[in-house]
Amino acid sequence: MLCREVQNYISTAKGLPFFYIVGDEDYCSVLDELKQADISVVRMSDFCFKDDKFPSVDELVDYFRTSDVNYRDNRFVVVGLGEYLALRGPAIADKELRRLKNATLGNTRAILLLRGVPAQAAKIIRDDNKMVDQQRVYISDNPLTSISITNMPADVGLVAKTGVKHLLRAMEDGAFGNIYASTSLVLDNTLFPLATLFGAYSVVKLLVEDFTLDSGLGTEEQWQRLLKDLNKCGKDIKAVFDKNGIDERIVDDLCLAVSGLEYRNWLAFLYFKLNAAQIQNSYLKLVVEETLSFEELKTNLMVKITELSHKSRHFRQLYEERKKLLKDFPEEDVAVFVKANEIDPEESIYRLTDNTLLEKKMTVKWVARNGFSEAISYVYPALDAYLKKYIFDCPVLASEMTEYFDSYKWQKVSNHISDDFVKLVEKYASDISYAQLPTRDNAIKAVADKNSAYLYWIDALGVEYLSYITALAKKKGLSIHTDIVRSDLPTITSINKQFYEQWPGGKKYKEEQLDNIKHKDKGGYFFTDDEDPIHIPAELDVIEKALNTAAMELGMHHCKSFVIASDHGASRLAVIKKQEVPYETDTKGEHSGRCCKAFDGCDVPYKVEDNGFIILSDYGRFRGSRPANVEVHGGASLEEIVVPVITLTLKKQAGVQITVMCPDDITADRRDGVILNLYISDVDSPDNISLVVEDKPYQGKSEDGIHYTFGLKEIKRAKTKPYTADVFDGADLIGSISFKIKGKTATVKDDFDFGDEF
């Protein structure tokens, strides 16, 4: 119900305006009551002659005077005046209200419904007691307003109608709280709280709850695109991410998410920044938290690890999670990391991975220049397996070849030949002890059921790779049997290919890539370009491909056995030695000078003549021959002559349990060594169970086929750290164990506790 003062004012002409001061609580109800009393509504916004121009108070006063003439419509309420004056500020509000309180109206009744200027109106009323005496004023119980203005550019899409005219119209209709507006007018003195948004970012920050990201994370164009998407998706940023296929699964395809400068790549960056606390991968979380620009995200993913010491507490966790994250990134991206990782050679090895061929090459380079590091076991497990000492188990030369090829591999990787090893090579060059080995062709002939076997010829595969092949076979669950055999001389393909050509079985394949890598231009490796042995990773990849093929063919039951054989091996050290035989021949040296068509009068010290060739058996090469690429063959060094014939089959047992018996009672005796007892649940060759501890093999004995006793006579002292051992069933690596050894003295002391008496 209208207040008494207004009712009196309406019924009796006062000749001056009525100040009705209201707040948000009663604005709409008072306006409705006035309308019901047949009071016409005059909008202040109607006196804006342009959409973005302030209304004219002069025109309002003229309207008062005009209304005095029209006695049929001379009662009205003015809305929007208080809000307009609040927009202009306290000085103009005071000036215009003082002017309006004295505006003569004649018979017109003008009720000024004032919201937003209670303090200014109250002061004027206090200054002019006549207004109260004349009953031309009423102040509501709560004249406060919650109106605040958020002014923003017109192109952000949040304000349907721009300009101050439409802002006033919204307030005239009773709007309160935060009101979006788009006006170019200066509102610096407004009585309403004002937030002025510049650019799309500020609008995004307004719309998205708890949006704390900095504007520098994107360009104006990117923020505008996001704002446009927000408007289409109900102001819900999660809906924007969903629309672009971005959620927690994006980590699984991180390379695609961060490779590029497109809008979706930037959105992925924003997603990570907004959800950093929920990121499970600790390395990604670290990078996201410390990355301040979208363009730096991919680079930081690569290089952030270089800022961490391998000795730091969480390094290995961060390393492993980074490796998982970056497994699908191409080498051109990883190259940024490799370059940054060069700064500190002492730390660099701990950060490399085997995700890319480039990193594998860098690992080999590091080892060649700095020696072995325990980090190789996790940085490049394939290289670690390759370097592991292989224990030869063959009727002749087993211990000799075990030591020879272990030394050969280390010198190949270190890119250095010791004088002692050169002497060893020359020893074998003189005594041709390799002749004791069976021939490869005889081993191939002995393969059972050739029609059910698959022959896989890896050109230039020597026995140096056997430790790696054994590890792969175990990993893939394959049983392995290896025959150590010799090639025919000279060690060239034309002399050693009959085994393949005469294979009676139906399935066979020749893998040429290993030979290409070693000494052909199409292999892509050249000693003259880089003398480090960076071709080794490519070699290991060829072998892994062969074992993958074996596992697939056997698993699909396309064959019962998978036989890997080779025509010859190859020598890296003959290339490193750079030893040219000072002997002019009348025939051009072949295979980088390792052999030559026979001729009379050749008196070089280390040579063999066979099949019409002169074959060098040390590391020399004939003058005038084609320079080597990275490895050579054709000669008579052990690494060129000795080759494996490997037979792979599916293992019968699903899994083998190996248990150390009485692990707390294992003692070392200075005379007899250690007695170790194992339980092995299932074996194929109960008479050929062996254990390799510290590169030394020990044969097991059993009476029941499941309990085995090993006499470790070489171990005569206890160690604080546990021993580790590999367990073999024939040639199959079936598991690994660890055990601790006590000294006899410690055992006696433990058994006799004298308390505190002594």
C-alpha cells in the first residue's frame, strides 16, 4: 500500500517534485502500487537520444512543464533517474537533485523514484526542511541497493543490447546485483561498484568459477575463441573441453595434444593448468605447474628433467613417469632434450631413455667416452643385456670364448682396443683353435623336423649378441637351445649361404639389415662421419625384430621351432684398429681388405688360405681396399668366424617357481666355499640345471628332479650385500634369485648367546 505522504501528494498539487527514496527490496512493489494508482511511468532512458549517450535532465524538466498543460496525464513517476545520477557520481547527483527539488510543476505531480543515491538525497532533505514540511519526501526502511556494473567490450557476446540507454532500461525494470553492460562512456565517478573488463580474458575470468589463470597464458585471439565457445556451451568450460575431446585421457595421447599451435593444443594446455592438482603423473604435474606459456609446454616436457640431479629423492619416479609420457614423441622433438642434456656430462647419462634411436645413440656415445654406469640398466636395458657376460656352454673353447667375447663387447662399446686384447687376437690368429668347433652346415642339418621349422637367416649375426638374445627369449617366454659353430672361410656370404639355399623346409627368411648396418652405404652408418659405435642400437633393433617374429610365428603355431642362423659374424675392432697391411697385391682387396684372392708370395704373419682366398686372421686389411663403414667381415678373427645356430621353441611350463632353501643358514667356508640348495618346481633338463653367480657357472645336482644342490666353491667369504644369480634349465634362462651368505664366525656367535656374563 502506498505511504500516506505519496497519497497526499497525488491528491493535492504541490507544484514541486516528490522524492521517493527506495532500495532493492521495495523498488518493484512501490512501482507496481504506483501503476495501480494510475500513475504513468516516465523512463529516464527515453531521454537518451543515442544508445550510448547519457540522458538529458533538461529534457526531463521540459517534460515536466509540458505535462502541466496536459491535465489528463499530469501524474507520473520517473524511474531510472536515481540510477542515472549514481552512474554520473556524487557531484552531479547532488547538483541535479538540488535543481530538480525546486523544479516548478504547476498542477503536475512528479514522483521521482530514486534508487542508488540515498546519501545524496538524504543530505538535500536535511538541508531543506521545507521538503519534509511540505510532505514531498519519503525514505524507505531499507534504501540500499546491491547494484554493481560490469562493463565489457561489445564484441565479447555477453551483452545483447549495448549502450548506456539499455543499461538504464534494465535498472528501470528492477534489475539489481551485478549487471553486464557495454558502454564507452566514462564511469570513473560512479557510485555503483564498477568492474571494467578489457579484452576477452577478463570476461572469461568473470564467467568461469575459480578461474585463477593468468592472461599471459593465451593471446587475445585465443581468449576470444574460448569466450565464443563458452557462450555456445552455457558458460561451462568443462563442456568446452568435452566438445574438443579433452579430458583426463588426453595424457594417453600427449604428443598429439601438445604438438602444434592450434586452438585445441592451447585448450589442452589450459586443461592441464586448471587441473594441475588432479594430475596423477608427477613429472607432468611438475612441468604444468612451472610452465608459464603455451608455447613452452612441449619444450619443458622435454628438458625439465635436465634441471634435476639423479641424486634427488624423487628423481627415479620423475624419470620413469617422464619416460612413459614421452614414449610416442618423435626424434625431432626429443632432439631439444638431447641438446640441453649435453651441458652436464656427469648427470646426462641418468636422464637418457631408450624411447628413441637418437637417445640410444647418445647412451652409446656416453659409454664410449665415459665408461659404464649402473644407470644403463634402466636407461637402456637392451644395451645392458647385450653387455652382460654370456657363459658359453659348448664342448670346446667354452671358457676361452666366454672371456674373449666379454672383452670384445666391452671394447666395441668403449671404442677402444687394449694391447692385451690385440695379443689375444694374434694368439688365436696363430693357432686356429676355432677349427675345433662344429660347422654351421652340420648344425643346420641336425635340425629336427625341418618341414615344421622356420629358418631365419640374420646376415652377419655373430655370437656377441647371445646374452641379449637369451634375455629376449626369456622375456617372451621362449625356450632356447644354442649351438656354437663356425663359418667357412673366408667369412663372406658367397661362401656361406648354402645352408639357406639348400634348406628343405617350407618357411625361411633372410634378414639383411644387420649386414647393411655394419658395412653397406644403405645401412646409413659411416666410420668417417662418426667414429663412435652409434650403430649398436640399430643392430639390437634388428635382433629384437627377429625375436618378435619368432614369438609371433611360434605363438600362432605356424611352426614348431624357429631357427636363427647366420652366414658369418663381423668385427668392429678391425675397423677401430686402422691397421693396413703394408703389402701391395695384384688383386683388389675385398670386404674392406679382410680377404683377397690368393696369389703367390704373400708372407703376412697372420693369415689363413682357404677356398682360393688369403684371409687375414688379425685386425689388418690389405692396402688399396674399400674403406670400412663401421664393421667388416671376410677375415678370420673369432668374431667373424664363430656364429650361433639358435633354436627357439615354446616353453612347455607356464611358470617356474624357484625358492632358496633355508636362506638364513647359508654360510661360506674358506676351504669348501658355499653349499646352496634350491627348489625348482618344473624343469625340462633335470641333468643340466646350472647357476651363474658373478659370471661363473655352477652345475646343480638333484636326486628327485625338484631339489638341487650347488657347490659354489669360488665363493669363500661373506658379503654384506646379497648375491644374485641366474638359473638356467639347459640353455634357457628360467629365473633369477638373490641370497645372503654368512661367515662361519658370525654363525657360531649367533648360535651361542652368552648373555652378559662375558
